[in-house]
Amino acid sequence: MTAETLTASPRFRCWIPPGVYRPQTDTGLLSRAMRRERITSRTEVLDLGTGSGVLAVEAARRGARVTAVDISWRALAAALCNALMNGQMVRVRHGDMAAAVRGRRFDLVVTNPPYVPTPGNATPRGGARAWDAGTDGRLLIDRICATAPTMLRPAGALLMVHSHLNGVEETLARFRAAGLHAEVVDRARLPFGRVLRARLSWLRERGLVGDRTFEELVVFRVEHV
């Protein structure tokens, strides 16, 4: 999936340097879900783990006031560059997820966190930080579930995507335990990508994929009860 498929305008321009996550099916699912949200010039949007900034730019093009967060300086440079190339203003903040905007709340949070189960416990480095997420793939997912109430305004919503390999019911349960209403609003099935294919033997040893050759991506919509 190219960046152009994420927006309605064919004039969208996107620069993605090496080591920055390229927009893929998960990005497209979040984009589709975001288009269902009511966004105005008063809407404060947080793109948490912005990567190339494609979603941040799309939200800005719809009139929102957007803050894009990433722990990667290269990703932030890409997000800022892509905003400028498309004539949009996006505030970028360097930091570790919600800690980068501590004390602030938003009308809409969109996030495509790393979610690929990863052998070993080493801290991801370089471009792998965009997908490696611990042995169960929930390294950042669980943090988002726990901190979501502190990021959302009373009428705000959070959109998050991850794979069925991470446990859909586990995510729903964690959001509910945090006092939030959570539901699945979109799904897409696709063949295993390059990273999962490279780890297929390990994934099967752990009983995560069985004989499957595909994964299902799931989009969650979360709001205050």
C-alpha cells in the first residue's frame, strides 16, 4: 500500500527514509477508521508513534490541530518533512509514547504501535523499533491500554490497530479494566509479511499461528464509558 492510497487527493506527497516504517495495510485501516471520525478545526489529534507522519498529515489536511510523537528522530524528521511538502502544520514531539505529551489530553488519538512478536528480550534497535514488540507483541500495546484514559478528553476517542496474534480479547479486556469502552470496528486479512515469514518456525513453536499463512489486522475504537 502506497501513501497515495491513504488520502483522497492524488497530490499527496510522501518521503520515507530508510529505517522509518512505510505505510502498509495497517496504516490504511487506521486511515479509514479516522475518516469516520468527526474532525474539525477545533479537533486536537495525537498521532502516537507517527512513523512517516502519513496519518498526522491526513488529520491536518482535514483541519485538525495535530501533534505527532515518536521515539525515533528520523521518523520525526520524516513526519515534519511530509507535513511541509503537503502544506500542513504538524507539531512533532520526541519521546517515549504518552510520556512525550504528559498532562495533555486529546479529542482523537491514533496509534499503530509495534506489535510483531519477537524472539528474545533485547531492546529493538533501528528500524526494527517500528515492529518488534517483545515475545507476545504487546510491549507497547499494554502501555497504551493503561495510559489511554489519561490521553483522552471526556468525549475523545482512540483508534489503535494490531494483529490477531497479539490477542484481541486481551486488548479489549485491558481497555475495559482501565474504565473505557472498547470495540472492534474494522478487520482485514492478509498474507504474512516479510518479518512474520522470517519468524514462522518460532511463531509455530510458540503456538501463535498453527498452520496459518495469514494474519488478521484489527482496529479498535476506544472511548470513555
